[in-house]
Amino acid sequence: MKAMVLAAGFGTRLHPYSLKRPKPLFPVLDTPLLTHTLAQLRRSGAEGIVVNAHHLREQIRGMLHGQGDVQVQMEDLELGTGGGLRLAQSHFGDTPFLAVNGDIVHDLDLAAAYGSHCAFGADVTMVLHDCPRFNNVRVNGQGRIVGFSGPAGQGERLLAFTGVQVINPAVLSRIPEGVFYNIIDCYADLLKRGGTIQGLVVSGHFWTDMGTPADYLQLHEDILLKKRLPGFSAGDGGSPFYLGKDAVLGAGVSLQEWVSIGHGATIGEGASLTRVVVWDGARVAPGSIVTDSIIIGGD
């Protein structure tokens, strides 16, 4: 099973933090999200993984250096989800491949999604769930996707795309080369031409779109305090406080509720942190009182 991680976006909703690092490299418990995503793909049997990169792409290439099973697709132009997939088409041959968004954290069964697609025989399978904040995919009673905007018609319901999909590479031939293109526009055209897009509806899972600073902080709360995502270890004894290697805490530092501190970070004496993520190498001044914040540090 080949796979692609869509990691080229600008992460505009995460400004100013995404001006320092591309969103897929944001640390989750001090480890880049992309590292978690690749590990998840490998556990699911993926090999021959493509990661596309545009915004701050040299950082992504640097992080992936030496990972022989990963090919970095450097995109000089902003190509969008469809354009990025089109550029990678030749990598996949004629075999369906798994595509995942680079800004989601989840415990979905990727191998099962791939198997479902192969068994059903649709052109595309999109993994869907009920998430009212994002519900805009129209699905009929047979589980077929019939549109990408509401309202739902008779016998239809609205669900949300999880960012996980399985695609037959031939579908990508509909996308013009070398230009910005949204994959959903390709799918809308596919439906008009009689193609089939199956919705695989899932429930009882963990999922978040790490799209905003609030989402990013909530993700850490879910992991550290609510223990909602197996596989992300918070450290010895399940503490709600994560301390990276060589993190330095001065005398009298107070950590409240949950806190994640990256490797090499320094927390000045007497500082108080509540619901805070401190990136690797960042410094918090002595006596600071910090709440509901992301501390990224300087260059």
C-alpha cells in the first residue's frame, strides 16, 4: 500500500506560529506531528510514502532526510490538495493509494479504510464521521457521496470528511498539471461524470483537525489530562505534565492542570504555567504567569 501525506499548506489559521514552522512539524508532546503520522502509516502497512511540501518546505525536507521509505515532493508553487496529488500521480502507478491530511491527529484504522475501498470498488473512498463543526459532505442512504455542500436532500445526511481517503490514481488525470486545484472540485466533476465516491462512516474514534491555536491546545489537554489518545505517552505515571529531554525548570516553578515542555526549553524560576505548550528550545522568563498559550521561542 502506497500513501501520501498532504503537508504543503500555509496553516494560516495558526498564525503567527505557522510562520515559524509548517503545521505538520508542530510538536505534539515534543515530537513533530509528521513523525506521528508517518509512524501510523507504517504500522498500517504503508510503504513508498510521498510527503508534499511548499510552505517552509526546507524544514520538512530536513526532518525527513535519511528516511528511505519517504519521498519529499518539493512544490515551488502553491498547488492545493488536487494539484499536489496530481503531481505525485506517477508515483502510485495503477494501484489505489491512501492519502491523509498532514494536520490531523486520530486513531482511525487506516488499513481497514484501504481494505474497504478495495472491496467496494469505488473510484474514491472518503472516511467520514459526524462532526457538526465540519459536516458538509452529502451522503445518500447507500453510503454514496452525492455532493459537497448542504443542505441535505431527502434520504441524505451531512457528514464531515476526516482527511483520510483512498484514491484510484486514474481519477487524478482529471486535474490540470502545474496549477492550483482543490481535490473537492475534481470530485464534484467526477460525480457529474457518473463516477463513484464511497463514504466509509466511522464512529467511536479520536480525531482532531489541528487547525487553530485553540485546537492545538485542546489536543494536548485531551492527551495529557483526558488520556483520550492511546499511543501518545505523557511520561511516567501518566502525569499531566510532559517534560522533554534536557528541559530546565528553575526553582519555584508552578505547573497547573496540564503543561507540555519541549526538549531544551528553559522555564525561569518562579514562573507559573497553566494549560501551556512550550516548544523545544523556548525560554519562559522568570516570574512569568502564562495561561492557555503556545510558547515558541526565538530563532
